[in-house]
Amino acid sequence: MDWDRFAASYTLARSRPLIEDLVSAAPPAPASVPPAARSTRPLLDLVREQVAAVLDLPSAAAVAADRPLRELGLESLTAVELRDALASATGLTLPSTVVFDHPTAAALARHLGGELGGGGDRSDATPVTPAADDDPLVIVASGCRFPGGVRSADDLWRLVAAGTDAIGPFPTDRGWDLDGIYHPDPDHSGTTYANQGGFLADADRFDAALFGINPREALAMDPQQRLLLETSWEVFERAGIDPTTVRGSRVGVFVGAAGQGYGAGLTEVPDGVGGYLLTGNATSIISGRLAYTYGLVGPALTIDTACSSSLVALHLAARSLRDGECEAALVGGVMVMPTPLPFIEFSRQRGLAPDGRCKPFAAAADGTGWSEGAGLVLLERLSVARRHGHPVLARLRGSAVNSDGASNGLTAPSGPAQQRVIRQALANAGLTPGDVDVVEAHGTGTRLGDPIEAQALLATYGRDRPADRPLWLGSVKSNIGHTQAASGMAGLLKMVEAMRHGVLPATLHVDEPTGHVDWSTGAVRLLTEAIAWPDTGRARRAAISSFGASGTNAHAILEAVAEPDVAPPASAALRRPLPWVLSARTPEALAAWADRVGAHVSASGRAGADLAYSLATTRAHLPHRAVLVTATRTRCRPPCTRWPRAKPHPIWCARACCPTPTGRCSSSPGRAGSGPG
């Protein structure tokens, strides 16, 4: 037995005195390597070749630079063997934990380069200082999934602007006993008297290959983790950032979420899934999964304050940015209901609307309607956004969080606490109540909660306000239901789009304002119909409220930001041939992506140089690729819509791209195209 090798691996995690007494676990002295020889080969090539040799892989090409070595089969004993090989090849003295501290070939190569340069790896040594308070925080990108087929903020805007009701029947693809769980009697134990809600039609679908996750682990993962992975990828791309380039960056992750019991009812664990269920369903992993997948080194927090979670996450992210803990932040919330338990439990409290629809502040309000979804934004400093050319959607002017304390019941809302959090948010934003035009309310449609919220708004925003300039009040829950931990983010995204379009959408299902509120005590008006956003001569401002059953309240204030004028491309440029570059991790994903691009072009009519430029420069370059060269939108519609469902169109160039040891791409045999990707 090779005791030196065994001891080195067995003492990685902690000291083992007995083993250390038997044999020294110190790494062997590396062979001397002449300095000139060390610099004659790229370090990444060296690392990949050594990894391939240790793991008995066909060649260095099988070692992706940014793929965790653990996923290639590296474990404790082979980690020590790799350490020894690298030490021998470089002449460095390396600790036995070096492979775990730098878990990819690229990270190992960077570390070795720093050590060979004499300065060590200084990637984590950047001094961190709090940013200046006069540099505003702004939202530069967003992504979402909500009921009604909403897959983007644009979709959400189209839905609310059209006054669409996205509530529908219970899903049929989740194994729910639809006949057994419904009973019209609210007192009937173990059932729900509401049989409608807001659901995601594709919550069971996931592009696991895109994130390097094997099918067994993907099956064991809470759908909320899967949903946030796909949504966050889109957020980065909408900001103009290739998601594969953010590894090691000081980006924080702040997610409002709670475990929903996915897999809890299993009486038999499917083959191969065991061992993945713990991390697949831990609430903490909901944010940690994003940080791990992208390699983000800022704070990663999962926040559970019930229905205020996503706005609390926004508040904490803003504080982290201002304190210099991170340079950007992924912020949002998620809710997917794998079981009907939320409906059954709330039925016992008679808190559900029988028809599943929220009727905010209406006389007809009869309870809330549960739904699900996810929303994420990317938050960063305005100076950073301008420097990197990121779009600026809105400014986060201020926010605040507090607690009800000892209210009239554990989950009962507190009007005084809501007034306090509103006043604190205004103070943090440096604004007065009259500086805010509209509030996107919590507005769940409950008989107790809505009147308490309305009275708090009248007491804060409604006083000393001219009657011809009231505070407008609405709630997106009337369209998509109560998305719980994601509800604050749903309201925020609605307000961002409303500011951009200059329209305040109508709140649905309001027969007349509730009589439980004395609306004459202040200038607050319900948005019972869509109106143009009044021009007040200053930036548009909107506030969003979220109140959790935990007693935690959050209030945030957004402000419109004028974007610099950008000259449209010359018409001549639109007549030149334009390459549309598409890529994906698998052929099936490539076909789906091409389908979405074609649908986007058909729906929006935008198919010029800007789209071609964005596809080529702000998207990840993944192995399976296709290129369409076209001069006009008319010509590109047919292949965009026909190619994914049949054979490649003659003017498409499709190929699979495999990285070579040099980091360039080569075409797979039998595919069209050649040269680097």
C-alpha cells in the first residue's frame, strides 16, 4: 500500500494524529524545473494534460477549462496524485488542498501562474471599500416566469396592459388528486374549497445540460432551483453579459424563497437520485446553487420572510452594494408549489377566494388566490452600468424593512408598522410622500389585510396631497394571483415596465372600492382603468409594498432614469448581410432557441443590426451552433420558424464545436463550418 499517498488524502479534511505518526503526510519535494521550461507552455494546457493523465481521459480536450474537476471524476486520492504531478511539472511546493481550493482547470492554471510569478494568487486580495453614496443603485436587467405564459418583463407588460386574467385550473401534470383535494365546504378537512390558481405550465422542464447538471441530480432538485438557474442566465444575457464570464466576480445573490416540500412524499427514492435530495431541497441551496453554478463570490443569501421575501432580498442587496460587499447583485424571489398544501392549509383559515382570484381593495374581495412564479433583477451602481454599457431600467431610490412586533395575532398585519416602514423608506430615499406617483400594493384581496394596508397608505401618502394629483393604487395580483415569495418582485417588474411605457395599468376584479376604508381621508385612488402616467415635470416614481405573514414588512421606491440618446443604425446597414449567431449546449436546445428567436422577430418586427450584434456578442458561445446570414427580416422569418422542426434550412450553417487544448474550437466531423468559434 502506498502509505504516503493514502495519508495525504486521508488528512485533507482534518488532522489524523495516528496516521501522521505512522507516515509523514507532507507533499514530496518537487523535482527542480528550470525557469525557462516553466514558461514555454501555457499553464492551462499543462493542467488539462495532467488532469487527463490522472483521470485516464482520452485527451486534454476532454477537460473543459471551467468545469469542476469533481464532475470529471476527481476524488481525494486522485486529487493528491494531480497535486504531485503539477508540483513536479512546475517545481512548486503545493498544498494537498490545492485542487479543492481551485476546483477547475482554469482556476488551477491561474493559481499556478500567480505562484510562478512570485506574487501568489492575488485574485481575492482586491481591497474592498464602500461605494460613494451619491452613486445611485440601478436595475440593469430582469428575467421572470409568471402565469399566463409570461417568460420576460415584456411578456408581463403585455399581460397587464391587456388586462389579462392569468388564473386557471389546477395543473394536471403534478400528480395531484384533483378530485380528492377539492371540496366546496371550507370546513371539510384535508381539502381546498378553491380549485383555481396561477400556475407555470412548464415547471417540470429544465435544460440541465446548459448548467452541467446530470439528469439524476436535476430530478432531485427543487423546481425553484431549476427555475432560478434558467431565469438568472437570461438576466445576465439581457444585461449584455455572457454568463460564462462572471466566474470569480464579486456578484451577490439575494433570493426570497422557502422550501415547498418537493419530494417529501416519496416512499421510494428513484434509482440514482439518492444523495442529491438533501442539497436538492435545502432552502439555503436556492441561492447557493446560483453562486456555485456561475462562480459568484459575493454574499449568497436565501431569505424567507414569507410573502415579503423578495423585497426584503432587494433591501439587503442594496445595503450590501452600498457597503462594498459586492459589485453587483442578482436579486429576486421564487415560488413553485409541488403539492396543493398551500391551498389546503389556507382553506382552514378561510383565507382563499373561492374562484382563486385576488380582488384588491374591492367591495367584492373574498380572499387571496395562490399562484407561483419567479422574478430576478440585476442590481449595480449607475457608474458601473454606464461604464460597461449596460441598459438602465430604473433606479432604486430607497427601501426599508421592519416588523409588526406584537400585532393582533401572529400573522395579522399591523397598520402602524406599515406606516413606519413607508416613512422610513421615504426618508432613506430623501423624498416626501408627494414625490411618489403610484404604489404597487401588497393588495392580496383579503377582507382584513386590504383595509389595513389602505388606511396606512391614506395616512402616509394620502395626506396633504392635492385632489387633482392623487396617489394611484394598484396590484398585479389581480392579474396573476399571489406569487407569495416572488410577489414583491412581480410588482416591481410591473412598475419598471409601467415607468418605461408611461402607462398605469388597470387593477382587475374591482367592482367598487371597499366600504371598509374611509377613502375620503386622503387622496388615494384605485386604478380601476388604465391611465396615462401623469407628467409632473420630474422623474416618474413608484413604490412597492410587500408584507409577510412572518410580520416582516418591506417598502421600496423606484425612479425612472433617462437613458442617453442613441442614434439608430443607418438604413444602409440594414441592407447589408447580417449573421445571426445562435448557440446552445445540445441540439435540442439549439432548435428551441432558434424557435424563440423566430417568434421574437415575428412578434416584434425587430430584426436589424442591433439584434445580430447582440446575438453575436452578448450571448454565451456554447458547443452547438447555427448561423443564418440574411439581409432582411422578411428573408429570415421562414428558416427561423421552419429549421427547428425539420432539417436545417439550406442557408443555415450548423455545427458542434469542441474545445481543443489551445482553447479554440474545431468542427465535429460531418458538420458544416470550420475554424474557431
